[in-house]
Amino acid sequence: MRFGLLFFFVLLACHVSLEAQNVTCKYMSVQDTHLPIYPPIARLAHMQGTIRFSIHVPVQGVAEIKYLDGPNQGVFQTLVANAGEYAAGRKYDWPFGDHHDACDYVLAVEYRIVAPEVNPPNNFLRVTVIDESHTLIEARSFKPTCFDCRN
């Protein structure tokens, strides 16, 4: 009996997740018009997190972007604003021209501070677009510099 209920709920979860993802999105190609940055204040504060947005690409018009979840309090709002600007700057194309259905997907923009190496440069930044629904921004934390230091 328990196995039967578990099997039913697994099938139900799979069915719901397939319905939630619009199959027309698989034909869509995304062009990033600009890459996100790691805001300097966020790097100084070693702030990390994943910001998720729900994106609706209508048949005509501009994509609608809604914040879903992720850190957004205080200084974390700079990460949300930066990720939102990145999401708003995306352009969408379909191989069949302008004749397409509306498309919905979730975009995750992940900010991560990487471990420092020996004598790392202060400006290390890497943006990796893993796929159209996940972008990873990695940076080393800023290292304080001293121009006129006396020992």
C-alpha cells in the first residue's frame, strides 16, 4: 500500500513538472546583450546567493520578469537589481521566425565568491552561462591595497 502511494505521488510530481515547463521553450535561443557584473559592494561583503526569476516570453512584446526567490534584504538588493537588469537585457529568437507560442521558464543567476589562490589578481571575474536558465557569476573577494603603507 505504501509503495503504491509513493509511486502515485512520484508519477504525479513528474506529470506536474512536465506541464509546468512549456515545451516551446526548447526551440528558443537566448542572446545575452550584456553580461552581469559582481557588484563591488557585494564582493567586499563576501555576499553570495542565487536569485531566481520567472520569465514569461509572450508571442509579441517584451518579456515579463518577476522575482521569485533568493536573498533580497539590505545590501543583497544590489544582487537582485543586477540580476534583474541582466534578465531584462536578454533577447529571444526562434528558428521559425516570429510564429511561436508564449514561453515560460525560470532563470537562476548565481553569485559565488571563489577561494583565493596565491597572489590572486584583484579583478578576477568569470561569468558562465551554463544554459538559458542558469548563469553563474564567480569572483574573488577584493584584497585591500595599500599605496603608502608604513610598516
